[in-house]
Amino acid sequence: MTKYIDQTVRADGLNELKTCVRMSMCSAYPASYAAIAGLSLGNVSMSASDYVNSATGVNGLTTTVASKIMEMDASDAGATLHMVHDNGATIKAVTEVNAIAIIAGNEITIPAQTITFNTVTP
């Protein structure tokens, strides 16, 4: 489930996610871009082609984020993990994910994710 969407994403639509250059698995919700470094358990490079937009029904848009293999740099057994998408300067989206045991040095497969943005109708 999406926990945070940056204002630029709300203003420019989900195309803004295509500016992301990194996806990080964090042990807690990062309060700022700078906080990612201290919370990151691992990350993987992203490009515009990793974010595919499509319409969702009448009033929404969906971005499907490509599946990736991520090497973990740190271990964690926390209850909740956060997948953070950033463009190298700003957090663009954070999704909350089910906890799994993270062991430093292991690779995990991040399955394709769906980020939905519902538009408001008057």
C-alpha cells in the first residue's frame, strides 16, 4: 500500500515517478531524503523504463514498478519495511511492505509493485 506520494507526483501525475533513479528498502519510514542513508538496508538503480503507467478504471492511474533483484547491505528483522523511490534529491514515493527477514549479503527479488493514484471527481 502506498504510504506517501510527493507533491510533484500529485501535481504532474505518475509520470513524475519516471524521474526516480533508485529504489531502497528501508527499515523505517524516512522522514526526509537525507534519512534514507541511515535507514537503507539495500538499494537498486532504477530508470524511466522501470515505471509503466496505465489507466485504472474511470478515475485513476496506475504505475507498475518493474521487479528487481536487490542485494542487501544490512540485516533487519523489523515488523514493517518501506520501499522508497527517489530521484537522487527527493523522495517521490514510499510503499509499506510486509516484513521479511533481511540478511546482509543476500539478494532478494522485489516483485513488481503497483502504485495507484486516484483522481478526484467533482
